[in-house]
Amino acid sequence: MDYLKKYKSFLYSYYLSSGVRITAGVILPAVIFSFFDMLAYGVAVSLGAMCVSGTDNPGPIHHRRNGMLVCLLFLVVVASLTSLTASYPVLLGILITVFCFVFSMIGVYGSRAISIGVSALLIMVLQIGHPGQGKEVLIQAAYILLGGLWYTGLSLLLHKFAPYRLAQQALGECIAATANYIRIRALFYDTSSDFNKAYRQMIEQQVIVHQEQELVRELLFKSRYIVKESTNTGRTLLFLFRSLVDLFEKIITTYHDDYKELHEMFADTEIMSRYRELIMLLAAELDDISIAVKSGRRSRETNTLANAIKETRRYYIEMRNKKRTPETLEYFIALRNILSNIEDIANRIHSLHLYTSYRQKVTTISESDDFDRFVQRQDFSFKVLTDNLSLQSNYFRHSLRVSLATLAGYIISQYLQVGHNYWILLTIIVILKPNYSLTKKRNFERLFGTIAGAVAGLIILYFIKDKTVLFVIMLLLALGTYSLLRTNYMLSVIFMTPYVLLIFQLLYNTPLKNVLTDRLIDTSIGSAIAFIANLLLVPVWEHEQISGYIATAIEKNTAWFKTVVTHFMGKPVLPTEYRVSRKDAFVALGNLSDAFTRMLAEPKWQQKNLTLIHQFVVYNHLLTSHIATLSHFGQQFAAINATKDFIPVINYIETELCAAKAIINGEEAPAESARPANWQQIDKRVTTLMLNRQKELQQGLTDTDTRHLLLQVKSVTDEFRIIHDVTTDIKKSSLQLKEATS
């Protein structure tokens, strides 16, 4: 993506729009109250708005509204209790410990509950320096309540004016993530690429794509005004998303696993580089669609991609006619399948272009009553909380870690002669995350971002003295802080540090040296405590829980495979059943890949059985990819391949996958499955067609019925054989992992 597209993409993203909304919600109260010489109360209102904004994450509007209102209730209670106990160090220490545990534990109720807990802890930390009694506490709480209500009203009002904007922006981000995934796939067609590195990048990007898809599902399928009302915009967004998921399935299909072999076979041709250029053009088209969807405007399609495909098709035919021999026939089938898939993806992208106008007629989606099957409903029962009150729960361990680390930070802050020592607690709270890898990443980003931001703040304050100019810069820094908080935490902290320095300089005229020293020392202490707590206090390591992700990935792939092979049984495949099983397989694979990525960031001594687990990740990616490929062929060639010869193969694959899952879960595995004895019959059919086709080629016959039949039969047979072999490898790896961990 070029820099102009990056700029446009960010300009229309929900990250920037949320940054503008939060900046306005936080800054305006302080500015307005300052005109009436009530700056202290204005700051309290701004604090309330800032804390509530932390829970205003993307999601259905009723979830956002309820989350902000619940957060507001907690803010008032926590702020009041903290102010009342702030003059009593021992009592305050107990309160900090209890609050940190309780508000970390509510994370069992989902990501929005996590945000509410963090906001409650944030107001607790900020109120530590504001002890009060009686009426004074109530007044402070009232202004915090006012700030929260102000921001909640602002957010709901903006949604009222543009109800589809957030869904459009999230869908645009999902399209952009898919475009980046295609770019990584293009690396396999570049001779100079490191294929192992490209494969790791592909796994990481696939996690991002699945996360974006889940967010769009939440926004679309849980929003009643989209799935129930018959507005053209809502129907179009649903259609665009469904088409995008179908498109992603086509993208992950694999027609040849050994790209090095293809490069070697066609080293003296341009075919691989031409394929790479086509794939990059596909990504560029998706970038344009992404920007158009986010901006609510129609994308402009050019003839560049269509012309490039025509030229590549012409080049392929000429090369095939010159180089095709009986020995290279199999490789040319793979090349033809790849090119056909690129053309299919291009046609689907063309359809996406058309629907960005919102004027195309969208057929009624008959599955509207089944949308609930595509999203998970959060269980808010008290039992969920009590079930997690044990060391077996990651949430319990995390809550214990946060409460003990924050208590340690509070005790240390009592003995340090440093101002603003509540920054120590703030650093600990925002850095500590449920897993080691994310905490480690946040720790580095917070520390480095603070240092870099401090340098930037010094430069700004050294060269600029005009308060009006400094105020404008502070607004821009606030916008950068809130816009980048969810996408680039380090850059957000770099903006945040001079933003904080300017606040103290403009509002309180605090000496720069004091603020800067406090910021650096307190952040360093908080980072050190967070690092030690993350490493030593009831840590959670990925090798302890990754087997669950492996078992789930196997289970969901098995269910998807059962749905796909229905094509070859002569039975219809129900669209909803297919899409649900596919979604579950994609999500499970994304969770497994994400867990493995986190494991790679952990200390070396905790990366146990890394090679075996890496094999599982690779095998599951291969399995998902080839099930998608089999589905593609099933939709095209099911009729000619509806034969009973595949039934023993299908049964063997399902049995082996179930056995692998049982082994991973520590259960008794079923008896050893007998290998299907009818491969000979299946191979005989393919061999006969291959021999007939080779004879035709020797006779100079090109386009014949045998050629088309061979493509249909061999493509399906090869996919069944590959899935069969991958399944066997998964079973073997399951046994090896069991031996390694026993």
C-alpha cells in the first residue's frame, strides 16, 4: 500500500474518529469550566469523561451504552471510596488491593468488562491524590458523574447521526486486513523470499483477519437495526461481509504446497513473478474497496487488474503449449488452478466494487433468523465468576498478580520522595496483562515511549513559549494519543508523554523539571515491578494451555470437513451449516496461531515442546487450507466425483482426527484405524485419465473432453489424498506430544 492510501485509510478509520470523539469529550469540559474560574471542577468532569471513554469500544450500540453506564456507576463508587480513604495509608492500601483484584476479575465477562475494570482502577489511581471528607467527596463524585454522562451522551448522539458509520469502518478495516494477508501470500511467488519467514507472517496476519471478522460479526449480527430492518445500507453491509468471508476462503486455498518446486520447475519463465504481480494487484483493489467502505463512498474500479489477468492467461497458454510434456503435466495443472483461483478472486472483488455504491440490488438474506449462530452470547451469571475463583483460572491468576504488584507499588511509593507517585500504580495497571508476551511488549513500549515522548516534550517546550500555540499542540497530541491507543501503543505513549507535560505546564504551571523527573522515575519503577510480577507471581505459560487450542482446532476442522464432504455424498449442503462450521474452524485456527505466537515471545525455558507445537500449527493450517480447496472443487466438480470410493477415505480421516483430539485431551484414543483399501481403485481412475491425456498430447490434441475430466477428477482426488496424509501426520504428532509431556 502506498503512503497516500495509508493516509486515507487512517483518515476514515474508526481509530481516528474515536480519537476525535474522545479528545472533544475530554478537553471541552476543562476548557469551558476554566472560563468560569472552575478549572478544578472542569478537570474532574474531564476525568469522568476520559474514564468512560475507555469502555466505548467498537460494538453494538446497546452494548456500548450499557457498558458506559455500568462504568459510570463504578466510577462514582470507586472515586468516593478512594477519596474518603486517601488520608489513611493502611486503609487505602487495603482498598487498592481489593479493588485491583475485583476489577481485574470481572474480566471473566468479556473484553468490555475488562475495559470497565481498567477504567475503575484508573479513577482510583487518579483520586489517590485527592483526599476529602463528606460534602467535598460528594461534589467531586458529582462532577465525575457529570463528565461520564457528558461523554456517554456525546457518543450516543454521534451514533444517532451516523448509525452505520462504525460498522462501515470496522468492515473497511477487515477488508484492509484481508488485503495485507494477500500481500503476504504473494511472497511465496517471489524467488528471493524467505519462505519460513513468510509462513510465520501469514500465520500472524491470519490471526488479525479473524479478529477483525469477529468484530464485524459483533457489529452486524448483534445490531437489531441492521439484521431486522430492511434498509438498503444494512443489507448491503451484510452482503459485503458475507462476500468478504467467502473471498477469504478462496484466498486461503492451496493448490501446491511446495513453492520451491514450482520455482525450480519454471525458473526460466516469468510465470511465478507474473502471478506475484497479479496477487499484489488484488491486494491493491481490496485497499481501494477498504477506503471506500470506510468513507461511505463508491470505489473506483480500473481495468488494470482485468488487463493483467488477460495478459498472464495469454502468457500461460503460450508457455504451456511450448513446455508441456507428460512429465510436467501435473505442474501445469497446479499453475492452471492457481490462475483460475486468481480470476475467481478478481471476479469477487469486482462484485465488491459494485456494492460499495449501495445502489446495487441486494437479495433478501434468508438466513437472518440464524445470525445468532454466528456470534457468542456473553454469560453474565454470578456462577461464571465463582467458577473462576481458583488458581486453575487465568483470570484469577491475573487478578492476584495485579493486586499484589499494585500493593507493592503503593508501599514503595510511600517511601519515595517523588511527586505524582500514583504514576507508579498507573504504570503497573496499564502494563500488566493476562499473558506474559503481551505484558512484556507493553512494558517495553511504555518505557521506550515515555523516554521518547519526554524528549519530544522538552523540544516543544524549549522552542515554543506562546500558550495559544502550546494549547493547539496539546490538542493534536491528545488526538494522537487517543487515536493510536488501540493500534500502536508505543506511538500513543510517545504522544501521551508530551501531552501530559503540556497539561501540567498550561493548567498548573508546574516546573517542567519536576514533572519530567517524576514521569521518568515513576514509569521506570512501575515497569520494573510489572516485569517482576509478570515473571514470578503465579505466571501463566502458553505451554500449559496450548493443548486446549490444538484440540479445539482439530475438532472444528473435523466438523467443517464433515460439512464439506457432503458435496461428494450427493446431498445438498445447507448454506448456514456450512458457514457456521467454516467460521468455527477459522476462529479456532486463529486462536491456536495466536497462542503459538505468544509462546514464541516467552522465555526460552518456558517454550517447551516448541518444535512439536509448531508442527501442529503448520498441520492445522494445511488442513484448513486444503479443506477450503476441497470445498472449492466440491462446489464445481461434485457431480462427477460423487462416488462411493471416497467413503472409506472420509471415514478414515474423520476417525483419525477424532483419535488425535482424544490423545491431546488425555483421553483414551479409539482403536487404530485401518487405512482405506480402495486408494488403488481411486488411483486407477486418475491413472487411466492421465495415460489417455498423455496420448492425446503426443498426438497434438489440446482441448479435449479428457482434459476437462482429468482436471475435475484429479483435483478432487489430490485434495483427498493430501487431507488424508495431513490427518495421519496430526495423529502421529499427537502421540509424540503425549510422550513428550508424560
